[in-house]
Amino acid sequence: MTTIICVPPETTLLIISWVPVVIFPFYAVLEKRQFKPAQDATTHKDVAYTSLNLKTEQEEGKSMWSEKRTLIWRNLPLMIACFFGYFAEFLTLNGVVTSLAFPNSPFDPRNHFVYYACAFMIGEFIGRSYITLLLLLNSKCTPVITKTWTLSTVLLSLFIFLTFASWYRFLHSVWVVLLLIFIVGLLAGSLYLNTFLMAVGSEDVKGKAFSRAFLSVGPSTGVLVAGLVGLVLEPTLREHCLQSAEFSDFCFTRAIGGWNRTTSCLR
């Protein structure tokens, strides 16, 4: 809103501040069912008391931990692939393309990141919901990507490519970067979806829940490590760009001095 239609930031915040209120109408129209027990409550006064066998409980505990170790080992490749994929996509968006602005772009350097983030989010939305979209077109078409490491490999390749593009400035159009960022979002969304679809779990619900909880460590850790690396990478790319007389005014795509109207809105 502040970039495309030039709404002041204060007004924008006031407009979106009421959005949480939407939760209440949705809650009101939700289907509500009264809880009905399957059978009437019964007492067990006539049942004789017997003490629990502690040895059996210990054996069950050992069996449970053994099963969890097995699930961790079987899901480890998926988790590692998700870690590297999310490391690459988060660092690409928040630590690399933030130093890529173009003199011939139709919008100002400060606005580049807004469009990069928008392209990424659209791609991620499609990537996370592509199976649903395909099901609407063809109920028999449910493609699941079993080799998720291929998605992570492409994400890492795009990260390296855009890092070199920021360092050597061999790209001359913002539309190329927008397309690549859209692809990054598309792949990141697909990686997240297919990672959890491919979760290896036991037959019971607890095993599957544990597997998916373990897999969530991958994207969370990837984002954390990417944020730490970005603290070094982004300033390095920006300082290298500032040494260039040709691109010194196009080295950062975010506002440094806080909220302000864009140059295009002041014209």
C-alpha cells in the first residue's frame, strides 16, 4: 500500500489494525457440535485393584525411545534437505537480493525489496498449495515430489547464482531477478509441502506426529542459521557494491532511515 498506491505508513497501519477482528465472524459461522460421550459414564467400584508392573512400564519406555531413534534416523535425510533448502531461500531473499537494485528499473531502489518479497510470497503460496490447485483441475492428479533434495539443490544453486550476480553485477534487468525470486518461493513452498507429505512414521498417530515434529527442526534451524550468516553476507555485498561508481546508488533495496514516503510518491 505504501509503495504502489502511496498510502502513508500511519494510515496503512490503521487500516490493517482491524484485521484480527475478522477472527470473530469466522468463529461465529464455524460448525459447532455438542460433545456426546459414546456411552454413559460408569463406575468401576466392583473392579479389584491390582498394582501396575513397573518392569513392564520400563520395557515399554525403552521400546518407545527405540522407536523414536528409528524414526529420527529414517527422517534425517528429509530434515537435512529441508534445512539446506530453507537456509538458501531465506538467505537469498533477506541477505542477497537486498543489495540488487537497477538503474533502469521502473521503481526506486528503496522499493525493490517490496516487489522481491511480493514475488517470493506469491511463489511460496502456489508452491505450498499446488496439489490442491491441481486437484481442482483433475482429481486423479496428485504429484508428490519424493526426492526433496532436488528442490534443495536448485535453491542452493539459485542462492549462489544471485550472490555472484550481486557481486559482479552481470544482470541488467530487475525482471530477471523478480522471476528468479518467484521461482525461489515456488521451490521453497513445494519443499515444505513435500517434506511433510513424505514424513516416515509408524502406523500409529503418535509416530507420525513425532516424525513431523522432528522434520520441523529443519526449516526452523535453516532460517536461524541463514539469519546469522546474513549478518555478515549482506553488509559484505553492500560494501563491495558501494566501491563501484556506477552502482553506488543502487546497493540497498530497503529503507535505512525507518518509515518514509518513497521518492515516486513525492513526485
